[in-house]
Amino acid sequence: AAAQSRPSALQSGESLATLKNESDSLKKKLEEERAKLHDVELNQVAEKVELVSALSIRTRRVLKGHGNKVLCMDWCKDKRRLVSSSQDGKVIVWDGYTLNKEHAVTMPCTWVMACAYAPSGCAVACGGLDNKCSVYPLSLDKNENLAAKKKSVAMHTNYLSGCSFTNSDMQLLTSSGDGTCALWDVESGQLLQSFHGHTADVLSLNLAPSETGNTFVSGGCDKKANVWDMLPCASVSCRLYDLRADREVAVYQKDSIIFGASSVDFSLSGRLLFAGYNDYTINVWDVLKGNRISVLFGHENRVSCVKVSPDGTSFASASWDTSLRIWA
Amino acid sequence: MSTNNSIAQARKLVEQLRIEAGMERIKVSKAASDLMSYCEQHARSDALLVGLPASENPFKDKKPCIIL
């Protein structure tokens, strides 16, 4: 495991005081640099962009079968299958077109907070209160017991809050209530890299879409989103942070929204932001202009997870009402 | 002992801040115009934004799908 060891003795000329002075002056410099670049607001520049025309998005599928709150879901790259995990301890693989349940696994713990589909479509990863992330190869044989082939990959010292395969089935990125994120080798279960930097529970993570896939972002209870090179607490507002400008460029909130947003995802072009809230709704925001375009009703309890499908033709939502919905 | 830990932490913080201070940044106006142009370029292929006819969107199609 990756923690670098460094001599902790003083270097010449260095003291706790000089280090503190340097970090204070660097922080000040950073604030000044960032302020210089804040020459305009995103929504001002976007005034000349055409308004989004009326969206015709509604529920097209309701996936019922979980016995308790659905906490997480992920799409398969084939754009039709999904995996979901629930407080009921079950992980289900669905065919989103036909509503068939293709696989079901019963985990040894309840509160399976995280699940992810492998890029190959041949396995799923999941975990939660067991503090682990396990990978289950998906068998074509309906009679085969998936639990028998289970492979424990990640071990944390607190609950697993998020997991995601990187560009291949071979590596898994996890986030945990223990305040860390970690990168694991699936085959050997070895810890490849550990990311410390949050001061409280890490709640979610997301990989940057890229061929080389070596950047990810994590959000936590310390109200910070960290961007890691390799590689959300519900907040009432959703914020857009531009990495090249190194600052927040938009905030999506309304006075009438008093419940937190648990999960967000962009539409394919980046113009729409779908956010799932604790008031059971999904709000659709215009990313450039900053206004809310519509509110989608349907779920009967908190929305825990929203994800746009790999080709952007639909998005899925998971809810504490025990169902998943596909919207298009 | 705890002094050594504080020093290690302080050193780590300074290193992290140096990395951040050395980053190249662009103006919000430039970032905004890049965001707008990305959205515009990809708008046509964004089915949730522009809509896809039922015949092309498998989720809008009510007939069961056959796997060939």
C-alpha cells in the first residue's frame, strides 16, 4: 500500500512556524489568483444561448422487486442492463427493456450502498455495511449460485459508500465512510493506491470520462469535493466547478428547494443536469443558464441515485420507495 | 513525537498548496465559452435534450424487444 514514508526530522532552516507561514502565504496567493480569473458569470455568457425547448421526459419503465430502499444503481455499457442494490441486502441485475430480473444476489449484510457494473458487462461489484467491495462474475447459467463465485476485493475500516470500475474489469475504485478512497487490483485483491485527503466520510465518487481514465472526483461529509489524479452529504444546492478555471462557475438552487440533492448526472451534451432530491423529485437544470427547466414526479420517497445511460437516450433513478425508474 | 507528526502534516500541506499554486488557470469567460461550445456541438446527439422518436428509442417503444 501506497503511503509514502518521509523523514519527519526537520530539514535545515525549516520549522513548524516557517512551514505555517509558507502555507498561509500560498493560500493567500491562491485566493488572489482565483479572484483575478473571475471576470464574468457563466449564466451571463450564456444569455445568448437559445433556451432549451420543452422536454418530453417521463417515466418509461418502473422496476419493482426490491423489498426496501434502493440505494444505488449503475448502467451496463450495453445501455439496457442495470444493476441496483438495496437496504434489503439484495443486488439485482435487470434488463431495462423487458423488466426481467436476470440475476439476484443476496449479500451477507443489509444496506448495500454501492454497486457498479463492470465495463465488460460480465461482472458487478457491490458492498456497504460489510465494509467491503466484492465482485460477482455474472453467469449465463441461471442455476448457478452467484454467491459461490464471489471475490472480496476491497477492505475498508468503515462502510463502503461508492464503487466504480476504472477503464477495465481489472481495477476497482472505492470510497468509504472511513474517509478514504482506494484503488484495488480485482484479481489479487491488492491495494494499489490509497487516497487520503477528506476529513470525514467520503460519500461518492465519479471517474472522469476519458480513454486514459486517471482522474476521479470524490465528495464527502466534509463538504469538499476533491479531484484526484491517479485517482456528496446531501446538499441543498448543486454546484458546477470548472477544473481549468479552478473555481465554482454555477450554483443550481432555488429558495423553494429545501431538501437536499443526493445524486446528480449530466445529459450527453452537458446541457442538462438531472438531480435527485430528498423531497422525492428529480429536477432538471439548464447547466449554462442556471435555471430549473422542469421537475419530474413519480417516486414516492427520496431519490438516492440518478444516472444517465451510456448513450444518453435515457436516465435511471433509484429510490427509497424500493423502485427504480427509467426516464426518456 | 507529536511535533514530528505536525511537521509531516505541515510539510504535506505546503507541498499540496505548491502544486495548486503552480497550476495553470484560465478565465471564467474562456471556460464558459468552452462549456457553451461543447454543449452546442453535442446537442444534436443528446436524446434527452432534443428528444428521440419512439421508433428510435427502445425505452419509448412499447413492443417487447427481440434479441437477435
